[in-house]
Amino acid sequence: MRISARADYAVRAALQLAASRDDGPLKAEAIADAQDIPHKFLEGILNDMRRGGLVLSQRGGNGGYRLAKPAGSISIADVIRTVDGPLVSVRGVRPPDLLYTGPAQSLLPLWIALRSNVREILEGVSLADVASAQLPPDVSALTNTPGAWANP
């Protein structure tokens, strides 16, 4: 699975908003500067997040962006889906819509298992979890697996 720059930037922007929840709306420029995200690219991401119901925007001198819901009720999966679509697809097709034959038949359940595990992790971690550095224990345990980040 590949996390796009767009998804990475969206999650980082959402985390910045989660961390600043009590400070009022944040301007896009402030988010871009804090997270080192290209401002114009971030504007498009924030608009997608607004249309997706994750953030609210407010115009004016005291305007900016804020989360539309509490950070604990927005999963990382919610953010990624809003800006990038489905979490896991094969050639742009969701695994249940694929058909394989012959020796490739076993690929379908493999892709479905992958999709299930990705969903379980990303849906089980909220913005509040990441912003507070309190990942769920099962996710933290996965990071301690030897070679978790090493390429074979």
C-alpha cells in the first residue's frame, strides 16, 4: 500500500487542527507553515475535507479552518478516504469486484485480507489518538515487530 502525498498532507493538516482545537480556526497558511505543506496544494485538500464534512471553514479576519467533529470521532481512514477514495484497491478496483482465474484465484482472498487489515488499523486510530501520541496498544505492538519498517 502506498500513502499518497495528498493523504499524508491531509492527515497532517487534520492533526494540526486537532492539536489546535481550543485555539479557534486556523488559517491555511498557518497549517501549511507548521506542517511544511505547499500552501496551494493544502488549499485543495482542505476544500475536499470541507466538502467531505471533516472540517468547517470560516471567512473573515478571524476565519480559518477547524474540525467539524471532535478529533476522537474522526479516524485516520476517514481523512484518507475523503481526499484519496478507497483505502485499498487493485488497479483502481475494489477487491470484491475483481475476478481471477486459474492459479491467480487465491489473489482475491489475499487482497481482501489486506484490505481488511488496513481498514482495521486506520479505522481504529483517531486523530485524537495520534495527536496525543496514544496509539491503540494493538497498533503500537505492530510497530515493535522486528523488521516492521525494513525492506527485505
